[in-house]
Amino acid sequence: MAEKMDQYTGERRISHRLKVQIPVDVFYGARRHTLGEVVNLSRDGAAVDTLLPLTVGQLYRFHLHEFGAWAGIVIRRFGATRHGIRFDADERQKCRIDEVIRTILSNTKIDNGQSSMFTH
């Protein structure tokens, strides 16, 4: 996939983002910090809406319901509760995220050119 310039940070994004709606529990250390929803997902990161704000630069663990958990660093916040996350994942863990994306795509329908999830 071709690189794309991120409009907010100027960083080059290599992976494609998939629009999703996946419930997520966000942990800081051993404690659940807040709940939320992953609104887009790629092998390198995600956008997450949360009930409580997350700290930019902080490492959290994101438990995506039905799919698994990955550590990620908050790289930016949009408004009060939408966050850009970069996964702190090795290639093996990124391959697992790729599997999650394939699973989501296999449960997706196309309606007038828009994709939407049956569940999640």
C-alpha cells in the first residue's frame, strides 16, 4: 500500500484504516481506566472514542471485545475524547491485527459503496 501523509502530524502512514465499531476497555497498568469504542483500525494503530480522556504520550492496553488486546501509545487527541493510538506491537502482533481486520471484513456488507458492520 502506498504511503499517505497524516494531515495532523505530517507522519507517513503506510497501513490502510478500516472503519469499525468495536467496544474497547482501556487499561492503565492493571486497572481499567475507561470504556470506549474503536472507530477505525489498522495494523499500526486505531482511533478510539472513550468516556474519559487519555493522556497523550501515555501507554495503555486496549482490550477489543471479541478480538484481543494490544498495547498502544496515545499520539494525539481530537476534541475531548477521540484519540489516535499507535500500537506498540511487534510483527507477530501486527499479523494478529491483520487477522482481526480480515475477520471484520468477512463480516462486512457493502451498501451503496459504504461498508457497515453487521455486529460489534
